[in-house]
Amino acid sequence: MNALKLTAVGTSTGVVIPKDVLARLNVAKGDMLYLTETPDGGYSLTPYDPNFAAKMDKADDIMRRYRNTLSVLAK
């Protein structure tokens, strides 16, 4: 478990994330992280946009249902 320290950043509050955690998340300065609430009341920090994942699931569904139509249109 890693303890994260809250620090002042201008008039806001920031979190210092250790280098090893950044490496495991495969992120660097300037990248986006997403904080989502888990069903058990906790939080999850991830580099993957959950809204993007939902949109891709919808796109996969559309492409699966209209595979023949999309194939004809691609010619």
C-alpha cells in the first residue's frame, strides 16, 4: 500500500504520486488519470477513461449488428 501526500498547488490541493506507481500505471507528467467510485464505496485511480470504454462497447455492438452493411459501404 502506498500513502499519498496532499500538498498545496496554488489555491488547490494536489496529490504526490510515487514514481513506481506512475511507472505501473504507465503514465507521465501531463497524462490524465480518472478517479472512479467503486461499488464498495472506495475509489479507483486509472489511466483509462471509463466513458470512452462505454462508447467503444456501443461502437462494437453497432459494428457487430451492421457488419454486412459496413462491409458493403467500405467497398
